[in-house]
Amino acid sequence: MSEGPVLLPDLRTVLGPLELRSPVITASGTCGYGSEYEGLLDFSRLGAVTVKGLTLQPRLGNPPPRICETPAGMLNSIGLENPGVEAFIAEKLPWLIDQDVPVIANINGGTVEEYVRLAERLTGCPGIAALEVNISCPNVDHGGLEFGKDPRQTAQVVGAVRSATTLPLLVKLSPNVTSIVEIAQAAVDVGADILSLINTLVGMSIDIFSHRPRLARGIGGLSGPAIKPVAVRMVWEVHRALPEVPLIGMGGIMTGADAVEFMLAGASAVGVGTASFVNPSAGNDVLDGIIEYARHRGIERVAELVGSVIL
Amino acid sequence: MPDDASRPSIRDVRAELQVSKWLSPIHVLLTFRAPTIAAHAQPGQFVHLRVSAFGNSPLLRRPFSIAGANLADGTIRLLVRTVGRGTFMLGELFPGGELPALGPLGRPFPEIEKGREVVLVAGGVGVAPLLFYAATRDHDTKVALYGAEAELALVLADELAEHCDRTQLATDDGSVGHHGFVTDLLPETLGGLRDPVVLACGPRPMMAKTAAECRTRGVPCYVSFEAWLGCGVGACLGCVIPAAGEPRAYVRVCRDGPVFDADEVGWDLLR
């Protein structure tokens, strides 16, 4: 720590093979393909943008209602609606490339083969900085969380994608498991470079007047401040077990203070998700909060914070 | 589908409440100072409002159709029906209080030739965007049909009538006007007009019935939808409704709408 005030802390963030200019990343599914937030968010200040989950073919998604508000959070059941990887590359990616921000492609398959084909298609695609293997989507009938609940299946899909790409490889973990450390270990053992955690917690809300679930699909993924303590705990558990593995912590981060909490628990970077719905410039505001905290505390490099919780 | 043209003018501003006026025991009309929104707002567009500047519950913003914009003093008006925690909190906000307001958002009502007769079909607080339309768009003939549960809930009916050549009311309980649904008034109204266009905003069954009636008669119809929104800017895909036609697709109420040509909506799949 320095003696005097720090004018601007060093924000550079090293996640294994992926080097970012700042630790704040938009979480998949919450920032669309970026252009939806044009004029409202300065993308050049983000570490990276993780795009809405992609599949090989276009996906219709689940019937509405797809979202509902819950105490300090929300449930969603979008069901991976997306135009498919080809339309993403042709129609969505060029805008993001113009924003001068690394793009992380979140990939989803119903089978291992589909994950592999997505990885092959996106590897070498200009503008794609990394792949995030989503094995934790709770809102689809096939694939998704099925892969992320079992260490053997996790190893199978992550190992296959590892063989198919030279890009930095992220794996997004589900909290809906008995031991997240076990899944994390399985992913790292077969070549995951970085772990993103957590995806949403499976939840349900019922309208007591109609006796119907408030989401058409019945269940959905809980996000927002309501899940933050669970997410911080899981980041801490995984960091403690696998201290060398870079983590992107996410789950209810609304402010710079929330982000710092994740970093103290062991996250090298943070994902801003649901907050972007509430505040479209949340990705920038969280970074400003981290900077302000670091200046106030005389911290020269924000990376110093990572894992520095005192037990 | 074309994107809303006014998109570069979208701002997330601090809107200061200037006047809070209760129009019924459950309806409150809020006047906010928000000059950039007032300057660009078009009828049919909405603002996405945080109901509290602090705290995380309620978490998500609430969308409100713009009921009027005053360029001279930079204000917008929002009509709120208090139905839950978020809207109750809005009703309790004191003048001087500031809330984050994102807007103007969404696709507005289309430009309609001045010579065509415009029929505005309003159900409950669905009157808000139609009032803005009636007050700002000039037509040779404007007819308003406005329905609600009871006379007490027909808020701003006098103001709507001031801007229209003819206004007919309907109530579920018969306390004023036609005793029944507002859509009961449509056949006779449309039958008496030469080349009408219908603009509707209200409960989904009301809009479905309006759209069906217009379709039968070959009358163009535009409907403004309400939905639970997440982001309000088209990113989260939380607010979709079924689109018409094949292959099956969804459209976003916040970005592709909230105003749709009735022929774009998959009415048979709507729940």
C-alpha cells in the first residue's frame, strides 16, 4: 500500500491467458449483444462483454411470462432465445468489435457435439476473445444444467471443448449442486482456464390468486441481490480449494462495494448482471465504485484485493 | 422490424416529482421534470422508472406510458394505478423527490394521415398514451371510446373528451355510459366512419377483441402492450409476446413495441 492518495489504481486484470484492462465484465444474458445499451454504457471501460448465450441453431426461447420480481431479486426463464451462432457473427458481432472491448462468447449445447461445433465455429472468429462454456442454464430441457450437475459430464463437455479451441476457456458454474468445488475441480482438470460463478439459483414463485406459477415454465433462475451471500460463499469455497484458478465472481453485484466483496472472497474479476436492468450504466458505475474504494484505501493495484479476506 | 428512430435520445435522468395528484382512491397522476424525455417523447413511448432511488426492493424498474409532455416546462406526466408495492411507493413520493427515469423508450404510435378518422380505444389506465396522442396529433376527426370498471376509474375522461370530437364511455357496473365493455361500442362507431384507423391500449382481452373487430372490417389497428419488463431496452428478452405468422417467433414489448400493428401480434398464442 502506498503512503499518499492513489490517483488511479491499476485496474489491469489477469485471468490466466486472458488479460483485461479492468475487472468488470457484463454477465451473459444481461447485456444482450451490447448494442441494446448503445449510448447508455461506455463499453471501452469494461474488461469484457459476455454476450447472451449462443446455440448452433436459432432458438425461440420459452413462452412468456419469462420474468417476475421477487424480494431483492428476480426470476427469469428466457430459455436461451438467440438468433443462432451464424446470425450472431454476421449481425451482432460487428457492432461489438467497433466498441473496442473483448467479447466472451457464451456457448450452449444440448449435446457435447453441439458445444464442440460452436467452439470450432467461434475459434479464430475475429473479435472473440474467449469462450464461456455454459453448463448451468436452468431454463432448458436438454443440456445446460444437466452437464453442470455431474463432475463426469462436466469433464466430458469441457474436455471436448478444450480440444476444439485455442481460445481462453471459461466455464460457468451452477450453484444448484451439492459441491461446487467438485464441479470446479472437474472443469479445471480437463483444461478450463477460468471459472465464472455463479449462474442463477433455481427458484419458483406462485400467484396465490390464480394458483399459477408466475413464470410460464413454472421454475426459473433467481438473480439479483437476494443471491449475493450465496455467490460470495461459493467464490470463497472455490478460491480456497483452487487458489491458482482465476475466478469471475457474480451474483447480485449492484455496486462497487459488492464487487470488492467478491474480490476479497477470491474473484479476480466480477460479472455485472441483473444490475444492468436496474441501472443501464451499472457496468461503469461498479468500476467507478471499485476505483473509489481503492483510492480511499490507498490500494495501487486492484488485483491486491483478490482473496484477501481475513478469517 | 425497424428500430425506434428516436433511440439516440434515450437518457437515464434524475426526474424530479413536481406534482402528485390523486384522481381516484387508486389512481395518481405524477408530473415529473425530465426535460430531455419531454423534448423527445412521442405518444406511445414509455419511461422506465425506479420507484426508489435507494435499496434493492422493489428491484426492477416499472414502465409507465407517457401520458403527456410539456416542452415549455420540461415535464412529463405519468398515470399510475396503485396495484402493488412499487406503485404504492410511487403514490407516496413527495414533490421534490427524484427518481431515475430512463426514456423515452419504445416504438411510438405511427404517423397517420390527417384526413383519416382516428378512433382511440382506451381501457383503464390504458388511456395514458391515447391521451398524449389526442393532445398532440391533429386529425380531422378524433373519436374516443373509454371504458373502466366504474365511473370512479374513468380518470382523465374530461381531458380526453376536450381533445376529441366525440367521446363515449363504458363501465362494467353501468355507473356511467354504456353498461358493458368498451369494445361493445366499436361496431357502431366504425360503421359510421369513412376511412378509420384504430389505436388501442388496455387489458389484453380488450385489445384482442378490438383487433379482431378491425380485422373483420379491414380497418388498420395499432395496439400498445403492457408487460413485465426487465431492462426496458431490448436486452433481457423478458417481456416478449408471440408474433404473428410462421416460423414462430417472439417480439419484445419494450423495444419492438410497446405499439404494434395488430397484424404483427400472434393473438391466438397470447396468454
